[in-house]
Amino acid sequence: MSSKSDAKQEREIKIVGFLCNWCSYGGADTAGVCRFRQPTDLRIIRIPCTGRIDPLMIVKSLIQGADGVLVSGCHPNDCHYAVGNFYARRRMEVLKRFLPYMGFQSDRFRYTWVSASEGQIWQQVVTDFSETIHRLGPNPGLHQTVDSAPAVSWF
Amino acid sequence: MDDKTNALREHVKGIFSNLELVLGWEPGYDPLHTRPFYVRTESDIDRLTANCLSFQNLTRYLAKSMNAVDPAADGRKIGVCVKGCDSRSLVALIQEKFVSRDRVYVIGLPCRGTLDARRIRALVPDPARIRSVNAEGDELVVETDRGISRFALDRAIARKCLQCRYPNPVIHDVLIGDPVTPRLKIDAENPSVAAVEALSLEDRLLFWENQLDRCIRCFACRNACPLCVCQNHCIMETRMPKWITQYRNMNEKFMFHMIHALHLAGRCTECGECERVCPVGIPVALIKEKINAIIYEMLDYESGIDPEAVPPLLTFSPKETGI
Amino acid sequence: MRIGVFICQCGTNIAGTVDTRAVAKKAMEFPDVVFAVDYMYTCSEPGQKEIQDAISSHRLQGVVVAACSPRMHEPTFRRAVKKAGINPYMFEQANIREHCSWIGTDREANTRKAIDMVRMSVEKLRRNQALFSTQVAVNKRVLVIGGGVAGIQAALDCSDGGLEVVMVEREPSIGGKMAKLDKTFPTIDCSSCILGPKMVDVAQKENIRLYAYSEVEAISGYIGNFKVDIRKKATYVDWNACTGCGECTQKCPSKKAFDHFNEGLGATTAINIPFPQAIPKKARIDSDYCRYLTGGKCRVCEKICPVKAIRFDMKDEIVTEEVGAIIVASGYDLFDARVYGEYGGGRYPDVISAMQYERILSASGPYGGHIRRPSDGREPKEIVFISCVGSRDISVDRPYCSGICCMYIAKQAIMTRDHIPDSNCYVSYMDIRAPGKGYDEFIRRAQEEYGVKYIRGRVGRIYPRGDRLVVQGADTLLGVQVEIEADLVVLATGVECSAGARPLAEKLRISYDQHGFYMESHPKLRPVETNTAGVFLAGVCQGPKDIPASVGQGSAAASKVQALFSRDTIETDPQVAHVNENMCIGCGKCEQVCPFGAIRMKTLRDGSRKSEVLETVCQGCGLCNATCPNKAIQLRHSTDDQILAEINTLFD
Amino acid sequence: MLKRVAYYPGCSCEGMAIEYDQSVRALCYVLGIELVGIPDWNCCGSTPSHSYDPLLGAALAGRNLAIARSQGLDVVMTPCPSCLKALKTANQVFRERPSEFLDVLGMPFSGDVRAISVLQLLYEEIGPNLIQKAVKFPFKNKKIVPYYGCLLTRPPAFAQFDDPENPVSMDRLIEAAGAAVPDFPHKTECCGAALGITQRDVVMRLTGRILDMARAVGADALAVACPLCQQNLDLRQDQVNRALKENFNLPVLYITQIIGCALGIDRKTLGIEKLAVKTDALFQSA
């Protein structure tokens, strides 16, 4: 970034990551131990299990201005708590399909499964998702006032 | 006095000795309204009414206001009048064990649609002059102090009724009146949802912002919802945990409605009460209808149909792939 | 709250790409932070001392350390702050090494990220609560699942330590795979001579209760207090009465029963004792072959039995045992060589598995220890061993090394040369893996002293020519095609997870890897523990290994159990769910989703239903918290408020 | 069961292996499977094109799939394993490098047209049971060994058909045709393929081994499903005899000819007389 005004325009992209402690958080650790280079946009929140994820946490992040939200947990069948990610999978998929209906870009939210040994895959996931978010640009957030809005007539 | 009301009263008279009370409707404070009514004594029965103004979903009163769970109460059941949409809420409450099926006597009323007071006002600008409204076949007959006018019924009934797929109660112990042909097939696309989806992503955001901007967080939608079982323990009213603040801005309004919608994911039965009671006219139900469509497409599940079914977000299938 | 922030430089590991000084400086601006400093090695003794000193001099109530992964040093720092008088849960660790300094070289961006991470930790810490463990009583009995050598070792060690042991074995006799072996590498010890006494010990120890021919049906409960339902499969013989005299097996007219112990070489009787050294030495009727049970006529054994132990009406029986810990030593299966069509296993009688060959070599085996071909009983002269059959081959989904085949092939080749001095033994191998003590020397003995011919390369095809087998392959060292006319081909089948491994894991609520081997807590540092407290692993169920390693793990698991049982109570992890009864509406959704049965509903005196967490059962996954509509149930140390604070602080 | 498939004969079935083409058409007619020609089909590219440029090779084969798709067909059947490989490669290259592939191809391509071999059609779609019921003239007291060659089942992940090392599909079909099938260990050994042109001695040795094994297991004939295998085993059998000082006399028939005969299609229609090694003994009842 060359000047302050540029810096303001191109504000730093921030991606919220919800990582389960047992697999993906460990996978991110593995990627670090292997020194796999990754974009720096991700801010990781450590949670015990993707089953701990309430889809509203993702909504909250997006409304607050997160440019992206990445959820990652153990592969299906490998959940430390046996089934947490099975619940999470359904809940997150419903949300992912729902977001665009409300006018959110669903590409800003991604969920994936990465095990503690998959450092390389974690690197790919982070790199790819960061690229996606950079392509989308910063999250403009909600308009606080609405001047004109499209009308919808259903009947 | 119409036939349906008569038939209902006759039926209730016949069985009332076996019931603790009956939840029904009585005429309201003006010709455009009815109100919920608890029939507690034999003499109350003649106040019962059932017509196109019986819009309230009475199952909302079942879950919390009385002991509808314990079948052993005193052996007598609680009677409840349900339209098609209401019956689904009742099933959902049974699914979630807020109501015991053994404890309720379900009086089913096939329904051709309930009136939307807002739309009537568009037809008759001065509602104070209205003396009575009546559905006659496909027509709505409005009597004002200036005379009688007739409108197509479809111009006056609620949005949810125009896309009704379950006009006949899915469970009932007795059915008052003949079954009605559904307006839409069960797997039909929701036309209102499609109308929103026809907008571009940016326009959809603007549309919702414009709608939700009006929200004053009065909680009418929540209070009317039969499946908002938390009621006065609602997450929206506590600051511990602080999911929502008292700030009056778009973020909080959006969050409020996202919480309401996602808490009903896989549970909402599309009774439309939230939308009907909204004092500022936000199409609140429209948000939930989309989630229902997603869940129907993804998991082939509809809430409030099978009393034995487990709501889909409270269970899982390890075999699911592709999601 | 008074918070101290410690930024670790980790030598240059962090300081190399993060301006730790700037992070510390910035941290001073965060709410409640009264002290912030960067330090060379925070985890070191002086580094911990620095934290402890700062706690007392600045009267800190909470500590944030920004350093490596909490998966690495969270316990270290929790101990350190606890020593200085702070509740260990008033500590947060920001992972600015693995998640920051090590993955990018842009010092500015890394520093900004580190500042964010510290800010998130501070915001979370501001909402932390002091948490305290509770104590639960321990039932000092241990369940050992599997009676192979690993399970036997674990059971005997526990028994020696004075613990009561319940052992469940799926087969009619304990002993596992080792009982079938003739000799063991690299010492050529007689397998049954070294295992036999241990098996007898299991039978004779008063504090070991053995359920043979039984399986674990269901498990409930938690560390210290498990409840185990065991299915005792019907043997049709009352084992309390049976003396193992073997009269019945002499007279049984159904003599074509599949001989599991001898890997299908030869046959046994429908009522049989699996092998002479079996423990328990009791007869069992194989219902697939019994004339009475299949055809309704016979009952010869019933007439012959001197103690009248036959019970044709016997049914499976479920018994319940209560234990405080579980050692899983459920073993493995051998790869089914029929998958390789080119080798003709299962089609050509003289292409056999190494375990079958082991039975042939064994003096108690089907041929009395004389090496003969299954097809015509002739003594083979040319014998080819093929290694890596079902190991290190992605095309059959077995990419891992089975770890034992190189060694047992060398052993079998040496034995063969011993038995038949004028024989030729060939070993077709990919690489030789002999890392154990005395192992490589053993391979060299096979090559040099016993003249076993080692050919590096894969065999491509085996086909019969006359009554012999043509083994066609490559010698990749010489770069030539090789064709050997063999009398017998032994396939060194690899190790795979036991067929019942996955369902058992689900009962135990432990996880397994993609090949069905059970996951240990940490591959290096917690090799016999699982992530389910109170469940330990031993032997090949955790991954391929040889006898000494299995025995070692058996002992290790036993010592873990003894350590656990050395106290009368155990501390539970306080990071569990907790119900706010004022908020709870009793909808029961938490109870419905809890994977551990850790939530139950109760009715208060006013008739209202509330949910209740069994803190000792709760594993802290937080599924209930995510499910609860009004968040009346909160996962301690990972509450909604804490997570929301971490989100919010990023976008202030 | 498939009733209608696009038919891609490939170049060999137009020339050297015309009897394969004839027997496939006759058999499919009798079995009620409509073969729809691919208008203006072109060479699959064979070995030279993909050796020169994999994209070109894929696009050449892909063009045929695209035409089939435009005819409303989603399965292409080809008798030639090499063509089959080329057609499958087109789909694979399309999946891996879609934009480059489409550039070279220059026409719409959906990637959802499945390519199958005639053996796959007979075994998986029709099945030995149905064929057995249709057999009128079973090969009684004859031993026929199946020879699959290298490509039909391999590489396994690509072929996705039968056991790669010990295939049994043709075994079952021959059994359905009434013949005995002795265990034939060399069923997937290499016949030498196109080295017959450049290094004939290699083919002599490899083909000789196969013939030798067939004779050793007592075969009266071999069944094949590949034009090149057929050429090496049948047309070159004389050469093999001379080179190895042998006297093999083993008829080598296409699997379609064998089933065709058993179903009662006359030998001329099946092109039996075009085979180099005479088949008379095979048709004499023992």
C-alpha cells in the first residue's frame, strides 16, 4: 500500500475462520509447522467442534462486516465428538443456500473439512478462499438508510 | 349466520361435556375482525364463529397457556379449532412435544382463505363504514353504509392463502365442512419467493433493507408465532448472551429477522401469523418461506406434516453427500 | 479485570516476521490491559517466571500469551498462571506462530494480524470465568476388548496391579493371531511357548473375568463409570460344566467344518475345541455345520458328553459389567489376497497366504509341521514369497506399510530352508523394512546364512504350468524379467483393520482413520490414549505393528489405566455445558442432539421442565449450545458471548 | 437395458477387422439393440495423435462424442478397445482442461456421453443370463479361452470394468454360449500389439506364449474383443509357427462371432470365413 488514502480505500480484507479444535485447527497448525505460505487475511476463532457453530454466528460476522467466513471441521465420520459435523453440515448448507435470498453473496461463506494432518489441503483452502474474497472485494455491509428500493409484487 | 358457524356450534354442543374447554373464535370489535375465544361453559358455545375472518392460529395458545402436555390432567381434552395451516402448527408442536396428541380434540375446518384487513382497506378505503364482510363463493360481499359491493375473493385474502397448499387440516378428530381443493400442488414453487428471487442480488438486499428498515422490533411477529416457543425467554430480549443490542440500526434489525428466521428453520409451518400481525407491513413470512423451500429441496422435509418426524436440523444422516 | 499480555518472540520464530514489540505496545491500548511485554521464550522457565512475577507485581487477574499453538503449550501456561494464583481458565493463548509468523513473510501484514489475534484473545478473556473441576468416583475395574497378545498383556499388567479385569474376546479362545504363529522373528522363539503361559495366566488369575466368544454390544457412561453390555454368543455347550475332555470332538460325525484356526487348511468337527492350547479350553458347536442344528437329527455329542454339558437350546445372552476404564485391543484382519486377480489366490491351491503357511509350518498345524503343498501333499522345493500383498498399494486402497511382512517372510524362508535344506526360497520384495532390534541382522542371516534369494521387484502374474506355478515378475536391480517355476507361492498379505473395527469405534465413541485404524490422541505424545476419556488403545487396532510393539502398547495402556485408578476420584474437565435455568424453556432440543446422552430433562417443583447437564458425561462439544434457541445452555469457556466478542472486536 | 446406442466402429472395423464390424451389427440386430451411426465420424486419433499432442488426440475423439450428443444419444459403443480409450480420454481431458479442450474442439461438448465397449454392452447391459436363454446352437464339448488383452480392463480406474487382472466377463459370455472355459492364465498378457510392424520378433514371442498357453489348457479356440489382438493371434499365427517352429492351429474368433454363432446367425453374416485360421474343427460336433 503506497499511501494512506490508498490504504483506506483498500482496507485490509478480514476473513473470520471458525475452526474445530481437533481437526482443522490442528490442520492449520500443521500447515504452519510445515511453513506453508498462506494469505494473512484469516482470523481464526477456535471452537471445540463445528457442531458448536450456530449459523447465526456466520450471519453475525457477515452483518458486522466480515469479508468472508470460513468454517472448517473434521471430515464427516471423523468428528472428535462422533457426530457434531453431521449436524453442522446440514445447518450450514441451509444457511449457504439462504444467504443469497437475503442479498448476501453466498461466496463470502464457505465450509469445508480439513483434518489435523492435512496441512497442505489447509493451505489450499485458505489460499483459494482468500482469492475468492479478494475477487469479491471488501464486504460493503448493509446500507444504513435506503433511498430507493425495488418493488416486488407477488399478487 | 353462516352454515359453517352453525355446524361448528352444533358439533361442539354435542361433545362439550367431554372437553375441558374449546379454543375458537368469536366476533371481534369490528366487522373486519374476530378474536380468539376460550369456550369454557356451555353457554359460551353460541358465541363461537368460524368464517373467512377466523385468521388467528389458535394453536399458539395451546403450548404455553395451558397444560397441553400432560394427558393425565383430568381426563378431559382441550378442543381446538384449526384451519389447514393451523393444523400443521399443531403437528409441529406435537413433533416437538409441546402438545400431547392425546390431550387435544382437534376440530378441523377446511379453509378457502382468510381475509387480509390491509387488502380490504385497499378495496374499501374507509373501513369505518363497513358493516359486514362475507365470502360468498368466489366473491367477497362487503356491506357499507353506502350499499353493497362485490369483489373477487382473491383480491381480499391473505398472501399465504393465495399460495395455500394445505387448506384442509392434516390432522383432525372431526372435520366441519367439505374438503377444499388446494390452490397449489405440494411441490409447487412458492410464487412469492420466486418473485423475490427474480431480483438481482443487489436489488434483493435493497428490497429487504427497505422492508426491514421499518421494523420497530415490537416482537408482534414473535408473539404471534405458534412455534416461537421461548416467548418471554426470547434471545432477542436478553443481553446475556448479547446476540443483539438495543441500537436502532439496520444491522440489528437485519440480525433480529435472521435470528427469527433461522430459529424457525425446519420448523416453520407457514401459518403466516407473523406477517399478519406486523404493524408496519413487513412480509416477514416471506423470509421463512424461502428456508422452507430450501429444506424441502435439500432434505425432502416439510414441518408439521408427520407427528413422528424429527425436525431436520435436530438430526442428521451420515450418508448425506454433496452437502 | 486487570489483564497482562505477553508476546513471545519464540527466538526468531515469531519475531522474525512479526514486530512483537509493536504488538505489545498496541496491546496496552486494549481494554483492561494493564501490562504488555514481549519476551524471547515465554514458555521457558524464566519466561514463565516473568509471567508469574507480572501477575503479582501488576495484580493481574487474567493473562494472554501470544505465542505458539494452544494445542502445544496451553497446558504449560495454564499451570504457570495457576502457580501464581490465577484460575487456569483466566488464561488465553493467541496462536501467532503457526497461524501467523510461520505462514507469511510480510512483516507488516503479520504484525497487523498478530495485533488482531491478541485483541480477540483479550476480548475473549474479558468474558472468561474461573472454572473449577469436579471430582467423580472411579470404579476401579477395567474392560479389555480383545484377547490377542496386546490385550493379554494389558489384562495381566492390570491384574498384577491388583485391578479387576473384564476381558471380552470375540473368538472361542484368546490368543489372537499370535496363537496361530509357529515361530516369532527375529529370535525364532516358539510362539505358543511364549504366549501359552500368558494365556494360562489369564485363565487362572482370580481377578480376571474372561468372556470368550463374546462381543461388546453397547457402552454407556463415561470415564470412571462405564456400563458395558456384553453379548455372550451361544456356544451350545455349558462352559461351566464342560471340562474340555474332547470326547465330543472325537465322535462328532460332521467332520467338514471350516477350520478357522488353521485358516481353512484341513477341516474340523462341528463341535470342536479350536486348538489344543485354547483358553478357555471348552468345546463349542459351529451351528453352520452341526447336523442337529442344521438338519434336526444327530445329537451324538449330547449322548457322549460325560458331564452332560450340551445345550442345543442355548441363546445369546447379554450381561452387563461396570468398569472405570476400557482398553481396546481389538486387533486386525489380514488382507484378502483374492483382490489381486493376477496372483490367483483362492483359485490356485498352491498360492497361499502367509498365515496359512504359518499353520503349515506349525507342529500343531494341519500337516503336523511337515511342509507340504495343499494341492497334492508333495514337499515343495521351489518356494516364492511375495511381499506387499495388500500393502503400499494405492490401487487396492492400502497405501500404508504393514510393517511386519518383511520380517515374517524372512522368518518363514529361514524356517523353510531349515525344514527342507535342498529347497530354494525366493523373496520378491519392493523394499526391505527391518528397523527393529536385531531385525536387519535377521534379514541378512536369511540372505547370507540361509541363502534365501531376494529379488527386488513386483510379481506381475502367477499361472499354473503342469502341477507347478510360473511366477512371472521383474528384477529391477538387474533390469530383467524373471520367471520362476515354483511349487508353492506364499503371499505376504498385509494388515487391515478388523471387520468390526468401525462399529466398535462407534460404540466406544472413538474416532478412526480412513483405513479404520483407531485414532490415538496424539501420534507422538499420547499414542495409547483416545480422545474419549478413559478409553485406551493397544496393539494393531491403532495401526500395524509387530508383537513387541503390541505388547509394549498393552503394558502402556495398562499403566495409563493404573495411573488413572491410582486416585479414588478423577477431575473432570470444567469446559462443559451449563444450563441457565431461568432461561431454559424445557424444549428438550439439547437432550435430543447430545451425542453423549449428557443431558436429561428434569421437572421443577413448579412443574416446569428444565434441562440438566451431567457434567461428568459432557464432553464439551457445544452442539447443545448451538442448538438451544435462546442460548439458555452455554458451553463454558466457549460461550456465545466469548465467540461474539471475538467476532465483534474484529469489526469495531 | 440399453436399447439404442451410438455406434462408433473406428478404422479397423472398416478394413482389416470388417468381420468384427459385421458380427457386432448382426448380433446387436438379433439382440434388439439399435445401433445409430455417427454421421461424419472421424478417426479417434489412435496412438499418433496423442503422442503428438494430447489435446489434439482428445479433441479428435471428442468430436465423435459431440456429434453423438447432437443426435440425442448419451452412450457411444465401440468394438475397438483403443478407440474406447480415446473416447474416454476425451471426456477426461474435458474435465481436467475444459477451456483448452473446447478451444481445440471448436464445437459444443457436454462431457456426459458415456463410451462403452461392445463387451461391456454384452456383459453389463444384456448380461450372460439373457444371452444364455437366447442360445440355440451351444458350443457343446468345446473349450474356448477368452483373451482380453491389455486395454479392456486397464488401467482399472480408467476402464471401470471387470477385474483388471483376472477379468471374467468374457468367460461368463462364452459359458453362456455353451462352451467350456478352462482357466486361462494369460488372458491379460500382452500380445505385442503394434510392435508387429517394427519389432516382429517381440510379437512372435509374446503371441506365441499366449497361443502356447491356450493349447496347454486344451482350448479349441480363442475369443477376443480387440482387432489388434485378433490380428496378432490369428493373422500372424502362421508367422508365429514359422518363427517358433510350432504348429499352432487355433482359431481366433471375436466374442461377437462366438455368441452370434450360438444364437444361430449364419457364419457368412458373421464374417467367419474371413478369419485366417480355419474354424471348421470348432463347428464339428465332437
